[in-house]
Amino acid sequence: MHFVGDIRRHHVKSTAVRSVGYDVDNWVLQIEFAGGKVYNYFRVPPVEHAKLMKAASIGTYVNREIKPYFECEEEDGLDE
């Protein structure tokens, strides 16, 4: 899959994740990790985004509930 569009990310309190954004129309979750890389996760239901934002540890939630279950791509930062 490939996502073309802009998602506004919001800073989160996490040592592993810098910011999180969500496109509710396309069910795309965008995560910027502390190292600067940005990934789009596809077909993420709104309820999963809500759970992520309420998690005690966002980094742990991403590793346990997002990465293993949702297809992703690294953002290349280039406009097509």
C-alpha cells in the first residue's frame, strides 16, 4: 500500500514516539518515532487510534498492538 496525503501529527509524551497523526477517512495511522523516521500504518480502525492515545505507554502499545497487525510503509518525505 501507499499513502499520499498530509496527516497532521501531534506531539506525544513518549521516549520512543515523537508524534502521532490519524487520517480518519482513510484509516491511516502515522507515527514519527524518536529517531525521526515516520511510518504510515494502514487499515487501523479509529478505536485502535483512540486506545493508542490513551495507553499508559505509547511505545509499548505500538510494539504490541500496532506493528504486529497492521501493514506499514516508511514515509519517504518526497512529494509525488
